[in-house]
Amino acid sequence: MRRLRWAMIGGGRGSLIGDSHRIAARIDARWELVAGAFDIDPERGRAFGVALGLDPARAYGDWRQMMAAEAAREDRPDLVAIVTPNASHFEIARAALEAGFHLLCEKPLTTSIGQARELVALAKARQRIGAVMYGYSGYPLVRQMRAMVAAGEIGQVRVVQAEFAHGGHAGPVELTVPALAWRYDPAIVGPSSVLADAGSHALHMACYVAGQNITNVSAMFASHGSGRRLEDDAHLHLRFSGDAIGSLWSSAVAVGQLHGLRLRVFGERGGLDWRQEDPDRLRFAPLGEPPRTLERAAPYLHADALRDARITAGHAEGYFEAWANIYRELAQAIAEPGSTQHLYPDLEAGAHGVAVIAAAVASAGAAGRWVEVTSP
Ligand code: NAD
């Protein structure tokens, strides 16, 4: 298989998440970064591209210039990754799909459900692959949970408890850290802050593992930090398409919690519990039996979990490898269409996330009234 080419928009020097994409894409040597418009500041963006080793002619100061010039090349990128703040995703993603590139977009896919629907339809019409970087779904043991639920090993799922509650914004960090200032600006993040930022990952994992979408939401939002225009703490009750019920707690003010991503799923015959801060272990409690710990890379795991393990059990694997699994699957899906069942989060999953966020915002604004989630 030839190495695929990719370009990046956003993710410039000092950004929070740009390096994660670049490191993940390098791990399996299936991607070559060939172009980029990395920064809102054109000069800084060009200089950064050159520092990354790009051909200076392909280190752009503006994403529109990049899209036009790169679309015309014979050795054009196969994929464009969008790593800019939320409200810019839609316009850039639409332009990328219209120019015929495959797409990997940061979450949340867009800031409105109409935009998300438009991207899903456009990718379909242009036969382009679209993915959303819900990177945590690339962890082998998250895939193990998904496979166990799908194989009926815990029976019908009854309860899903999802949590992504960190304490990073317990103080007024947005006043001193420029990259955090936009997290509470609705013009840049859209109608939700912590739910769209952190909670969207946990919502995706809940649906991905349970194999059910969210149909109804009742939400309570709080803004504990003074002067914040959007929520820094969100509590959701959830109903799922397969009759499961559950809840999500997403917070930026959970003092003492570092990352705080956890998913618990309880079925008729067993319970599963996974924490991202201890990602190589999955607690499985079968009904009436002692609970046990499943280890990453152990031979008794499902194929979907084993395929992604790069190193034998006992060595730590983690965040970058999980992201790399998504880059690897995208490479395979693009180079060998139809070759595997895809496990990467697709645009439909991204659109569902946007729809759940919209429903939660509406519910929180109406004293927690139950709101139906619009189907993407
Ligand atoms: P950041 O503010 O740290 O960095 C944003 C980068 O994009 C900067 O380099 C900035 O100069 C550049 N940029 C902004 N507008 C641009 C434009 N029009 N053209 C080119 N470059 C532009 O933000 P971040 O934390 O890296 O977040 C970026 C996106 O990634 C957000 O949508 C965020 O929700 C998402 N994110 C995802 C994860 C994850 O786990 N998947 C984690 C953090 C952030």
C-alpha cells in the first residue's frame, strides 16, 4: 500500500492538540504530512510548516489558499485534518469535501445540527470518507467493551454511566492562558462549552460501546466560574434507542480529577468499567461471579481489541496509540475501500454528537425538560 498524504489546518505551534495528530499519524508510517495551514497568524503558520520539514511552497498562511493550490496538484493530499477551534470546522470541512479530499475533523464536528447534516450529505454525495477525532474510541479495551456488548456477553444493556469530569478550569484559567480563553466564547465554541469539549467524547463512547444512539436528554448546566458565558459543568439524563437509560457528568471544575474519563455499562448479566487513566485494564463483573480484570493484549480478548494492540501485555500503551488506531483505519479505508468493517468514528457519529449537544442545550435552557434528539 502506498503511503498516503495528508494536510492539516490548524494545530499550529503551541496548540493543545496539533501534536497529537502529528504523532498519531506517524506511528504506523502510513501517512506523510505534505501540506498545512497551521495557524490563524499566516506568518507563524508558514514558519511552523517549514520547521516541521514541509516544502516551503506547501506551508500556507491561509487555509483557502491551501485548499485551492493543493486540490490542483497531481500529488494532492488524500486527507485534510481540521484542528481549528469549533466554529470554523463547518466552513473548512465543507470546502475540503467540495475539493474532493477525505476528511478528519476535530470534535465537535460543527456547532449546529443543520451544518452537521450538510457535511454528512456532502461526504455521501462526493463519496468521501469523513471521520471525527473521538480519539478515545481507539483504545483497545474500549473496543473490547464494544465487542463484548455486541456479542451479548453482558446481555441486554440496561444502564450506561459516562463521565468526563476534570478539574482543569476550577480556577479562572481562561484569564491567563490564551488558548483557554475561547473555550467560553459562544462565537467560537458554539452553544456549549464543557459538554461539547469534554462531554462529547464520553457521549460518543457511550453510544459506540452500547451500540445505541441517544434519543432523549434532560440536562442541567451550571457555570461555576465567574464571568463564564457558557457551562463549565453539565449533568445529563439519557434515554437510548435500545431502551437503556443512563447519565453523563461532564465538568471542568471537578477539583482533583486530572482527566476523568470513565465509562460504565451494565447489562442483564454483567457490568463493565473502564477508566482512561488506567487504559490497559477493563473490569468485568459477570452476574453471580467474582469480578475480573481483563488486560490489554491478552489472548482471550476479541479480535477488534487484539488487532490494535502493538505491544504485548505488561507494557503500557495509551493515548497516542489509540489515536494512531484511528489514523491507521482511515488509511486502510481510503487505500482499500470496503476492505474492513470500520471502527473509526464517522461523520454520522459526529452529527449525532452535535444533535445530543443541541438537545442538552435546549433542555438546560428549559429547566431540564426532556428534549428529543434530532436524528442526524
Ligand atoms: P488551540 O487554541 O490550542 O489551537 C488552535 C490552533 O488552530 C492554533 O494553532 C491556531 O492558530 C489555529 N487556527 C485557528 N484558526 C485557524 C484558521 N482559521 N486557520 C488555520 N489555523 C487556525 O485549540 P485546540 O485545543 O488544539 O483545539 C482545536 C480543536 O481540537 C477544537 O475543535 C477542540 O475541540 C479540538 N480538541 C480535540 C481534542 C480531542 O481529544 N480530540 C482535544 C483538544 C481539543
